[in-house]
Amino acid sequence: MRDIKEEEKESGRKTLKLPPGFRFSPTDEELVVHFLHPKKQQASVSPQLYAHLVPDLKSHHHDPWDLHGKALWNGTQYFYFSRMMNNRITENGYWKDLDMEDPVFSEAGEIIGIKKYLTFHIGEAPAGQETNWVMQEYHLPSFHHLTNPRKEHGSLVLSRVQESKTSHGQGFCSGGDEDSDTELSYMDEMFLLLDDDLDDISSGD
């Protein structure tokens, strides 16, 4: 299958080259099972190890617009490995944790990972200006059960980053195709409810 997946050097970096019509578009389950878990286990003997296709940037100290040429790009989204940080400060801003997470399920219905949501803000925390850059950060479930949160620091994570066309990353947080008609995700419903509450407050003044 070397004719389907091959690597070429571009600007001094190895990039994944696929034939026309092919696109790197993994599901949440596939990201955890075939990329994050093998990377964590260092399963280099696995005949289906694909984790090496996703670059390891070690940290979140990259502005989202600087990911091109560093992270794996599928045309709309960036993918990369990094390490869990106590803060996610970059040169020009920071990634803000929305304190929301969803479980990632296997086909058997078992929880195999955790997906957290973040948005990028320009400036210094906590008064930075929110942008349309959004992130889904994938963790293995073991980090979630640690008694000491500080031990999360340095844990391997896999990030999916995209500049959303709408505020708060609506559509992207559902993990689906932006062009398809899908049901509202939990994130979509939350922000719609927040908008309704703000409208009610405004009308009551």
C-alpha cells in the first residue's frame, strides 16, 4: 500500500501525501484507538501503527495560524500531539479551556478517551479577545482519574484544531461535516441556550 500513503519532504519537513480524493478525516474513536493510544504505548511493533503520521509538537506554545507546516493539515483541520500543560500560553495569546468534555466511545460502547474543548484568545489571560480558532483535545481516560491534578502535566494529548466559521466553534464541536445536516451537538445547544438567556435579560431591562 505504499502507493496510497507515501511521505515527501516539503520545506524541510515530512508531510503526508495522499492520492486525489483521499482525505485524512478520522473519527474521534479512530484518533484515540489508532493514534493516541499507540503513541502512548510506544507500540512500534504494531503492523497498523499510524501515530507517526501525526507530528509531535511537544507543547501548545504555537499560535494556531503558525501550525501550517508543523501539524498535519487535511485542508480544514490541523492534527498534532503535544503534552498537557498547566497553561496553554502562546506568543500572542492562550488557549482557554471551556471546562466542557465529552467521552469518546468504542464500537462496544466502552469509554476509551476524553475530549475537551478549547478556544483561542489573543492577548493576556483572562482578558484576551476570543477568536474563531477552536480545539478538540483528546486524552486517554487514565488522566481523568488522577487524584492529583498536577500529575496531568506532561500527559500525552492529541489536538484537532480548526478556524471555525461561527463563534464558539459551533458545528466543529459536534465533530461532524460542516456541510451535512446533523442534529445539534451538546455544545451547540448550550450556546443557543446562553443566547436565549441573554435575549431574555435584555428584553427585561
